[in-house]
Amino acid sequence: MRGLMQDVPLTVDTIFRHVEQHHGDVPIVTNNPGGKVRTTYAEWAQRTRRLGGVLDTLGISADGRVATFAWNSARHLELYFAAPCTGRVLHTLNVRLFPEQLTYIANHAEDEVVFVDRTVLPLLWPLIDTMTTVRHVVVMDDGGDAEIPDDPRVLDYETLLAAAEPVEFSVPDENSAASMCYTSGTTGNPKGVVYSHRSTFLHTLGVIAPNAFGLSVRDVAMPVVPMFHANAWGIAQAAPAAGSALVFPGAMMQPQAIADLIVDEKVTFTAGVPTIWQGVLPHLAGREHSLREIGCGGSAVPKALSEAYREQVGLPILHAWGMTETHPVASSGVLSRAFDDADEDTRATQRARQGIPFIGVEARIVEAGTIDELPWDDVATGELQVRGPWCAQEYYNPDAGAELSTSDGWMKTGDVAALDPFGNIRIADRTKDLIKSGGEWISSVDLENAIMSHPAVAEAAVVGVPHPKWDERPLACVVLKSGETAGEQEILDHIAPLVAKWWLPDAVEFIDEVPKTSVGKFSKKDLRTRFADYEL
Ligand code: ADP
């Protein structure tokens, strides 16, 4: 017997119409260099329909790639919807990528137009002749003072919008592409992930849910995670869909500016990578605020950081896990009732886990290179694999060898994890960051967590360096907080009770800063190169 329900496509224009019809009075604020700009979803919806008209005027093909090179802003949100709602494919370019990677990505995706914030125009313009398919550069004046080139390809966003007619949105096929995003290349060349309308719709619902970010009409949401990084973790669709007000940091990404925005705009929900919250902490500590949740992921959230927020800001960090390939959010670490009576340290340890998968996403761990499942005993570690309606099946025109799916249809994550009996994920490492010592694996994440719990330590990254006997041994790269002192032995003594004896790093290097990737993660690739000839 078949179900007798309507088969309505799950598309982004359905989300758009919901916001337009029901949440028009909800405010959106963008913090531009020239001052805050305030608007509403009603105004945004009108402008988004006109932007659809602009894409027609510019002659963008039916499923042409519409690139953005921009900070988080209300205009970027217009693009987030106008492109997919007219059948085009939004392609967010990461403004912090190396020039060669930007050229590679724009050409690989065959971008036809780039919408660029004036503040970052100087990063894009010198590359424009290398982007062979780009026909137009549309400048969004965010109050920056960069010179605008006198070139027929360069157009002004507001001028185009003022001249355009609003269009109707209707996307018939839920499996058509809505947007694409390239992995930021923490490991290897960027790879293109193509989100469908259906996956976007379902991920939006997943992110709104109470065990995830729990967004509602009561919220003021501020995505600090850039809209060019992994679909802004779904917040740019989820907040409008839930009728939450939106606050965008624009180009004002300095820790002080972010903390002030949280306080002044009464932000209730925000999200970003750990290094952001590390920087914001001293500017937020002790101030009055309206936050109910800080979402964090992209790399492991150190227990010490979450605890510092609990103690100094009044709420711990909500740990989430995901990848560009999973839209990106796939699990979150909300504490179940089993921890209601647990002591704070046990609760904090549990929060440092990556949590349970969202409804619809399933997880398993397997023996490396096989599809043989390992037990959920929190001891066995293996490759984490996931499957679900917002997990990618394959990359967009991948290089040879970039296989994403297993023979039985699960997605390989490249992460090494253990699962507890309830399937709560504990990421031990990325496969490429694991340290192989004498045939056994050492988790760099666990070591970093232990080192970062030392009060004098600001940041720590542990990498494997070549060793004549053991193959590789851990080297701890430590950044001390300003004004603090600690020696190698003190650090090692501190972590000795926290990790297995043979895991203890062979050396501690004190460095000024851990190098970061374009999305603010620790770049262990850079550290490994820097210490490749390290003598242990
Ligand atoms: P890139 O692969 O370029 O770093 P992504 O943002 O897609 O770009 O990174 C996804 C990876 O980030 C995951 O495979 C995982 O290794 C890491 N990651 C994401 N969230 C967490 C988390 N909460 N804890 C540990 N690692 C995480």
C-alpha cells in the first residue's frame, strides 16, 4: 500500500515564501564598516525577488554558478536565496583562500558572475583575468574605501537592483543543485560539494531542531561562521525559516566588535569555530548579555574553552560536528538527562564529545579501509562514516582518487572516532593528523585538550614528527597566554596524569601563534612542514 500524501518538492523557494509571508516584520542588522544597516525580512524578500531579475538581466544561464566573495551581510542573504530560487547555483568563495586556490575553484565551478564586497575587492580584482568564465563583477558597497576599477565588467549592486523587475520563484525539481561549496583544503586540494534543494531544506529543519540550534521566533541569531565557510552551518537558511532575527558581523570580524555586537543587539544564538570564541572570551567575560547558546565546531572544542565560557560568560559551548560534505552540521553534543545529576567535570567531559547524529543522519565506525563495523564501546576507534539525506554522495568533477562513498553507500569522513553505547561520537583525530608511533595511533586532539587545560596555555597543536625508532612521535606546539610563563617540564607534568604514558610528547616547542587555515582552524599541515626536520 502506498502513502496517499502530496509529493511537494522540498525546495529553497518554499523556505523563501514562508519567510516572506510570515516573518516580514523580523529585523536583520548588518555591521558594516560605515555603520550598522537595519532592514527586515519583508524588505529583504522584495530585494531578493529583484535580485532574481538582475540575474536574468545579466544573462546568467539557467543553472549558472553565481559566485559570492563577501562577508556575512543582508545582501549576502539576498544572494543565498535569489540564486537557488531562480534555478541558479550559489557558489560561495572563501575570501581568505590563497589566490591560486580561488582561481582553481572559480574555474572548476565555472562561475559566471562574482558578487563582491567592496572591502574585499582588492583581493579579488587582481585575479579576475585568471577566472576564465567570469563575465561580471558586481560590487556591493559595504562602506569600504577600496577603489572601484573602471572596467566594463564591473557593475554596482544597488544600481542593478534599482533597475530590475521582481521575479516569481518556482523550482520544480527538489534534486536540482541549489548551491556549492568547496572544502577549505585543510588537507589537499579544495573539492566541490553540491547541495541540492532537498538536502538544503532537510538540513534547515535539522539545524532548527531543539537538539541542534533550537531556533525560533524568540531568537536573535548571529552567524559568526562566515557565509563562505560550509554554508554558514545552515544558519543563513535556518534563522529566516524559524523567524529568528539575524545579526551579521559584516567585515567587522575583530573579537571586540563581535562581543559588542552580541551585547548591543541582544544576540541569543551565535556560532563560530573555536579560535573565534577563544579570541572573543576576554571581551565578553563578565558582561551582561542575552545569549542562550553558542554553537561551535569545525575543529574540536577544547573542554577548557567550554568551561571558561561556563565560568566567565555563564553558559558552556554547544559542541557540533560536521563537514562541508555534510551540509555541514551532522551531530551536536546536547547533554541528555542522564547527566542531570553528574558533577560539572563529568558534564564538561561529555560536552567535549561531538554528540549524537541529528535525526536522519546515521553514523558508524569501521576498520580503516574496510566496511567492517567496529563496536560502540567507546574504546574501539575507526573511520567515522555517515549516511543521510544531507550527506554528499560524490564530489563535483573530482580529481582521481577523491572517492567519497563506500561500496555500501556510506560517506567516508576521514575522521577517526569512537562511539559510546548510545552512539555519541568522540572524534580522536583526522586520519591525516593521527600520530603513528611504533605502529600504534596517538590522538593529537586528546593531547591538545590536555595541554590546553593548563592555565597558562592559550593554544596548543600537536603534530607527529619523524622518529628513527618509533616512526613518528608527538611534538607539542604551545602558545602561552600573554604575560604567562611555563616550561616544557611543567606542561608535561600537567598532562602526565591525563594521557597514556607513551602518548607524552617528546618535546614542547613554544611558538608565537598556531598557523590557521582560511577558516580559522589550526593548520597542522603548516606545522608539520615547519618541523619536518625536527631533531628529537
Ligand atoms: P576542511 O576539510 O577544509 O577543514 P571542513 O570545514 O569541511 O573543511 O572540515 C571538516 C572537518 O573538520 C571534519 O572532517 C573534522 O575533521 C573537523 N571537525 C569539524 N567539527 C569538528 C568537531 N566538533 N570536533 C573535531 N573535529 C571537527
